[in-house]
Amino acid sequence: MNLTRSRLIYLHYSHILSNRQLLKWLREDSLISLKTDNLHSYPLSLNLTPKQKNSFQSYLSKQIIFDEHQLCMEKNLKILTILDDDYPERLKEIYDPPAVLYLKGNAEKLTLTETIGIVGSRKADSYTHLCLKKILPPLIDRNFCIISGMALGADGAAHTLSLEGHSIGVLGCGFDHIYPPSHMFLYSQMISKQLLITEYPPYLKPQKHFFPMRNRIISGLSKGILVTQAALKSGSLITVDRALEEGRDVFAVPGPIFHELSIGTNHLIKQGAAPVTEAADILNGWQIT
């Protein structure tokens, strides 16, 4: 397994193959067919694009020696793979679990089972902040781990409120980049007191399509998702779709019917999401006393 694990990290770090392709290769032959001296050593079933083939062959031809220990020391991070015993079982169960995760902070946070994901608009106003200040503290007092995406708006508010409890921030880029830049202090606080994770190698900058992928990790780690404010067509509702696919509970904060950022949450409630106005709504829903 050590050889398979090393090969997995080596391939993942290149960011040439998609996560699904990596998982498929793992399932097919545990990466045994990978040969660094053979530029065509990959299963044809991966259906690599011409661009991927060229990039893959170029990567192998460089004979890169990947030193996990050196990388972790230089970047002050830990690497966790789907092959490891401490990989979260809840995350492993989703349709497209990340093959590799990069961690900074307290990895023990991943062992917590009472978890709730917080999603909402980056443009969230004072309504989100006030609602989270009311809803989250009783959950934090019961050792719930608050999971969110480190973005502006609802995410930042959720992480800030839970700094003295348990929190996991899921990034949409590699650790060499702080996004958004205005969260630099929160970023340092999360590393010091909590946990940050990402499936992207450190050198990767934030890209638009990374964030929907990040959202599946938020819902995958969470027992349920709470949506504060969201437009009808938004990333928050994409996260809800993933949460429903993964069998997670969905909660939503109702809002004023004329407010654009309440249209999404009110729609979710009409579709069957549990309305939440206080922590008891979540605790009772999960029969937690």
C-alpha cells in the first residue's frame, strides 16, 4: 500500500488527471500499471484527452522525485489520502470522494461526528450574521464542528463564531494562496486553532470551477447543511443538491419574501428543507437533547 499511496500522491500533485480518473485507476489496478520510465503507462479506460496525454507524458519524462516528507515540512502541511486509515468515513461514502487532501491545523477535527455545514451567499448581509449569532452558539456548546468554505459572507461569519469551538474550513485553492485575501487573519486563526483542508496541491490558484468541487467536500463531511441566505441560482444551492445526493439533511433559514437572498432559502423550505429559526430546530430534528 505504501507504494500505491506514494504513486497516488505523485499523480495527484501533477493535477493532470481528474479526481474521478484517479479513483478509477485506483479501482482498476491500484496504480500498479504506472511506470515512470514508460510514458504510456496508464489504463486506456481513463479516456485521457490529447492535452492530458501530452501533459502526463511530459510529467513522467521529467523523472520528478516526489518527496512527501520534504513537501510537508516546507509547506507545514499534512497529506491525507483515501487509502489512509484516518480518512473520514463519511467523506469516503460520497460519489466522488477526494483522492488526496492537504491539511493545515488540527487534523483531529476530522474525527468529530457531530458536524454541520454552513453555506450562504458571499453577499450575505447583517441578517445572516444575526441569525448565525443566534443559531450557532448552542451547537458549538454541544461540541458541534462547524464546516464551511472560508469565503466571504456566511462562511467567514460561521468560522469566526466557531473559532473557540470546532471548525473546518474547506478551500477552493492550494495553500500557497489565501482567498479571499481579506481573510488572511481568519486563515491564520483557523490554522492555529482549527483545521483547513483542500484537495488542491499548494501551488494551484483559485479558479471558478474549483468552488463547486469544494462544496461536495463541505457537504460530504457534514451530517447536514444549513443555508442562511441564497439567491435562487447560486453556489449555495449547488451545495444543497450535492448534500441531497449524499443523503444529508438540509436546513434553511427563512427570510423576507421580497429579499433576493431569501428567495433561495424560502424555495428550499417549500421543497421540504427544515426551517430553522433557532438551534433547537436542528437539535430536535436530530433528536439531540
